[in-house]
Amino acid sequence: MELILSLGIGILAGSGVWLLLRPRTYQVIIGLGLLSYAVNLFIFSVGRLVMNNPPVTQAGAQVDSATFADPVPQALILTAIVIGFATTALFLVILLAARGLTGTDHVDGKEPDR
Amino acid sequence: MRFSPEHLVIAPVLIPLIAGALQLFLDDRGRKLKATLSVLATVALLIISVWLLRFTYVNSHASAGKITVYLLGNWPPPFAINLVLDHLSAMMLTLTATLALPALIFSLGRWHKSGAHFHTLFLLLLMGLNGAFLTGDLFNLFVFFEIMLAASYGLVLHGSGLLRVKAGLHYIAINLVASFLFLIGVALIYGVTGTLNMADLALKIPQISASGYMLLESGAAVLSVAFLIKAGMWPLSFWLPATYAAAPAPSAAIFAIMSKVGIYVLLRLTLLFFGNNPDFPDGPGAQILLYGGLATIGFGTVGVLASQTLGRFAGFSVLVSSGTLLTSIGLVQTGVTAGALFYLVSSTLAISALFMLIELIERGQNMAASVLAVTMEAFGYQDEETENEEIVGVAIPRTIAVLGTCFAACAILLIGLPPLSGFIAKFVILSALFSPDTASQATDITAISWGFTALLILSGLATLIAMSRSGIHTFWAPSVDTMLPRVLLIEILPIAALLGVTLVLTIQAGPVMRFMEATATSLHAPHPYIEKVMNTPRATVLSQPEEQVE
């Protein structure tokens, strides 16, 4: 499981960074999306990987921390997803505005001279 | 309910949030009401932050000052997300409000009409800034950072236009990546320590095993990159001048403090997390800040000389200011930190005033003409017609006289000439540099100190050259197609007010410096901060007996 998760994070982050460095705005936003998946998975992984363990404890019960999943990273991911979603949506609007104003989808607003 | 002053700690977050949210219900026909609401909210912010500053400083007898901890939801520390008000946060809150009120009043002249929801975005930006300065929790810092950034995206694009959209595109992409780096850093630190509370982290970090320490350090490094992008350290700063120059004037004026948020976080976290570590001042972290800061000053200086428009010039001045502050943090000396804090306040006020002033000056100018004028001078072209003209005394119009005076004051502040506060700030940094505190036993002055001194003075010289060049072009020898800028009173008054604040800083330099020294001391010895946060008792519920009676 560790191998699959780390490979997943690595591949997502790698492709995200590569797309981010491409000249077209559409590639940039897809790159940002992939990167945000990688980051969210990464946050998830710092809570240690455990299976079939609940993150919520019973009130008043004795808690053995080894049998519970860490709830904090999960809460962090939720927040990160919401914020990432909002900013990506905003960025999409800017992309459309830039496309409309400059007439090109190059990130610099003009086609490179060839 | 009994009123207790501690509750005011959360007011700098709540007031702009509520005022900003209320404005969403008003449409643009109610602009006057919106403006009134915003001004009222900002005035309230200013009053409360000044009160909090007095509350923190004047009533304190302990050397570290009074630290107020506000537990959100009344959860016990370290589980609660807490707001912490100490010297540094109170100072930053006051500075934010001091910048915000003039910028807001300036925008009422014309800017707030040039797009939707200016007031909401502006107030939410203030909320993000205040929250970032107050919070004592690493992830909560991320949330406030994002609020601030999201509002700033809107403010950069306010008024639209090709230039803003192009600059905004780069700005947003870079800051989204920075946010991801922030998250990775926070996650790594949480993974090693199991906590996100800053005070708790400071306690846990010395107990970490050697294998975990490497992971923690890489987390801290990734986290710092996010803040350094915000602060504009070379080579992470190429986006900054373009964005700040493209942003509308009132937005740029408040952005002057946004780059200082990165500085604030670096100052607070490095000293809190690694300040106890005796190896830290010579370790890689401090060295990167030191040399990165020096490189930033150098880059900013070259940029200041090379910039052809005043907007870009102001953007590069932000870099010079950031570089000076980063270098000062990297030196890890209490005296230098105190001077740096004074410099932070002074330079932020000056740059903010300059951004607003530039917009007024450029209003009358043909942009292409001003670029051409600088270029022509650089290549040694002379305007032949002017030489043949008879020299006739021309009365300087009153507007130009006022604008020129403000411009000269900004120049004096940024260059660091006496008599204004820019000089005092640089003087304090340099004098602390050459009289190291007795604790560190380093009596000889290092090459770094000399390098820093040289760069600091050279950057002042470059600013002097660049500002006198554009000052002469603008005020003494304007090109033919320059119109007299039409300036409203509510646009010039905010600038004058900001410059007036620096004048007060100059006159009251003694008490202000004592405050800065107390702040720097408490930053370099964070034990009271940690103890106060960890030992804050939960508030007791007073109203329960009454309910039982009913």
C-alpha cells in the first residue's frame, strides 16, 4: 500500500510540475489540479497509513491511539480541497479573461517569435 | 454578559469579515452606503488595533510584555486554534490598519467605482492580514493566508485591462504553487511532531529524534520557500514588480504590507522553532536568509536603477525593503532585529504612500513619453528645442507643488536620508551591526556586516539617483504633452497622512525604538510566549447558575 501511495503521489506531482511549466494556460491549470491531488494525498500520508480504523473515538472510552486513524490530516485535506477548489475556479476565470483579452492561450499573452 | 478586554483580540478578524459580508447584499447603486460602511469598519479597526497595542505594551511590567491568548471555541491548548496577541502581532495589526484607512479613502476618489465588490475584497484582505498576524496555529495561518491571497487576486484584477490580467495570471499561478508548498511543509511538520500549534511545536521540536529532525528540517525548508515567495526573496521575486506595478493604486498601497506578511512569519517561526538551538545562527537556514537577503537587495538596487516607469520602480523598492529585512533576520541578533522592525514600519508606510502618489503623478502623463524620456536620457539624447527657448520663470501649479513635496518626502524616506524615519531605521540597523550584543562575544566585525552596510548604502544611492531622475522629469521638466493631473483632496490627504505618520515616528523615535527593542527581545527569548500559550486556562462558563434558577 505504501508503494502504491508513494508512486501515486510521485507520478501526480511529477506530471503536475511538468504541465505547470508548459506554455499553454490550459496545461497550467491541469498541472495545478494534478499537483493539488498530489499534495492532498501527501497530507493524508503523514497521518500514517492504517486500514479499517475509525478516526472518531467514543466519548469517555479508553483510547488506544494505535487502533485509531489520525483525524487531523483528514480535516486538513478537507480544508485544503475546499480552498484549492475555490482558487482553481478563480484561476479558470482569469484564464478565460486572458484568452479573451490577448487572443491567445499562451501564458505570456503573446505567441513566442519563431 | 460581562465585557472583558480579551474578547477584543478577535475583533480585527470579525469586523472586516462582517462588514465585508454585509456589502455583498448591497448592489452598486448603494455605493455611498458601502463606502460609509467600509470606512467605519476600517476606522473601528484602527481604533481597536491602537487600543490593543496600548493594552499589550503600556500595561506590561514583565520584560516580555503582556501576551493575550484567545482560545477559539474554548478548547484547551494545544488542541484549540488560538489567537495570540503579543508585541509583534499588535504592531503589525496597527500597521495594517494605518495603511488600510488611507488606501480606502484614496480609493473613494475613483477606484472603487471601476469594478464590482472593491470594498468586500478590500475588507476580506484586511481580515486575512489581521488573522495571519494573530493566529498561533500553523494550519490556521494557511487558511488566513489563502483568504488574504484570494482577496488580493481580486484586487490585482480590479479595474481589469490587459496589463492587469497578464500580470494577475502569473501572480495567481505562482501563489497557487506557493500554497501547495505551504501545505507540503505543514504536512511534513505535522507528520514529525504531531501538532500544529506554534507554541506546542516550539516545545516538541527539541525532543525530536535525529532521524525525524531531518524530515522536520526539510518541512521547515519547504514551508519557508512559500513565505520567501511572498516576501520576494531573489530568485523567487520576479513576479513581484510586475504585479505591484499593474495593480490599481489603492490595492498596491495595501499590498505593500502583504510582502511583509512573509517577513513576519519567517521572523516569528524561525525564532520560535529554532531560536533555542545554539547552532541556528550559523546553520544553513539563517545563512540562506542572510545571503538571499543580500542578493535581494542587490537585485532590487539594479532594478530600481533600470526601471523606466515609476510603478516598476516602486515594485523594486519593495524588493530592496524585503531584502534588508531578510538579511536582518538572517543575522539573528536582537539589536539588528529591533532596527529591522523599525525599518519595516517606516519602509512599508513610505512604499504605500509612494504607490498612491505614483498613480496621481502618472494620471497627467503620457506613459510612452515618460518611458521615452528616461531612455533618451540614458542614451544621451538632448532635446534641441528646449535649449533655444528663452528661460522664463514659470509658476509651479499648486497641485504639482503638493505632489512634488510628497514625492520628495517619499524619496527621503526610501533613500534613508535625515531627517525622516528612514534614516533612523537604517542607522539603528547599522549601529547594531557594528556594536554586536555582549552575549554573542563576537567583537570583530565580520565581512558580512561590511557587505550588508555597503549594499544598504548603495541601495539608498541607487534610489536617490532613480528618484531624482524621475522627479526632475515629472516636476521640473515635464514633456510637452503633460497635462496637469486632476487630483481630488481625498486623494492627496491620505498620502499626506501616511507621510505624517512617518514624521510622528521620527519625532517619537525614542519611545518607538524602546517598543521595538522590547519586541525584539521577546522574539529572541520566546519562553514567555510558549508558556503563556500552553498554560492559558479555559474560560469558565459564568451563566450556568442563572440557567438553573430559571
